[in-house]
Amino acid sequence: MLDFSQSLLKSIGINHVIISGTKQGIADTVQNLGPVGGIYSVMSSQACKAALIIPVDLPLMTPDVLANLKRAGELSQKATYFNDHALPLYLPNNVFTDMYFKQQFSQQALANLFEHPRSGQSKNKKNGPSMKAMLSSMPHQAIPCQAPSTLTNTNTPEQWRAAQQQLNLIRSA
């Protein structure tokens, strides 16, 4: 899936692909902060004008759908994502993202986060800010996805089997 995701990004003209993760990419600056923690780690370690962030579990994603998201984000210069899906995400690296990350990942904010986890969570669970909270703190837009099935993720074996069946149907058509 990682190879698929990398080739998908390259197919729409993104030549500098960065992976968030300890094994094959940039390790999280602070552990257990979820997707926003990974985004922060990458954005704070790389000089870029924007990032196109995709999860690796979207086997039905197509270049056209992803290019549409990128184009909408570039034109608006706002955080851009599909309706009801925070990822994939076009995230401009601007004063809004910088201010958000500084507020959320200051030493004091991190100390408070780990000292007082969100209700219902232990100190060892992912305690980072949510994607929804991050997006609400900056100019953003949700756009319709012209092919909603491309947003099908595969976090479980059942989801993976269903996605494989869809891929087989697409290939045989």
C-alpha cells in the first residue's frame, strides 16, 4: 500500500514524497499524538509551501480524485479535504498552520496533554488533537468527491477484502 500511495502522489506531479513513520520516514517528534502529531512532525522538519497528506489505506484512490483535491487547495490556499473525510488533506504551510502547531505543540501544551488526557483515555493512548480540531482552527473547505468509493479505507481484513473485490470489478470492466 505504501508503494501504491507513493506512485499515486508521483502520478499527479508530486516528486518529493515524505513518509510519516518511524520505520520508513520521519518519526513522530512526540509519540502517541495520532495523525496530527505525524503531520506536525513532517511539517516541522521539512520546508514546503504545502503538503498533500494521504493515508496509506485508500486502495481505491485515483490520480484524478487526488489531483482535484490538490487543485482546489492550491487555488483557495485553504486546508482542503473531501466532505466527511479529513484525509486526504491539502494543507498549506502558512501563518495559520504555523500558529496552530505552535499552540498545540508548545512544551506547556504537551505537558498539559499528557498530564490530563482527554476524558476516557489513558496516558498511553493517542492523546493528540483531532483532525477536526486542527481544521477548525484555520481557513478550510470541504469539497465534494466525484468518486466517493475512492475514499474507502482498509483498516480491517474485512475492509481489505471488500476493497479487493471492488478493484477486481473495476479491472474486469
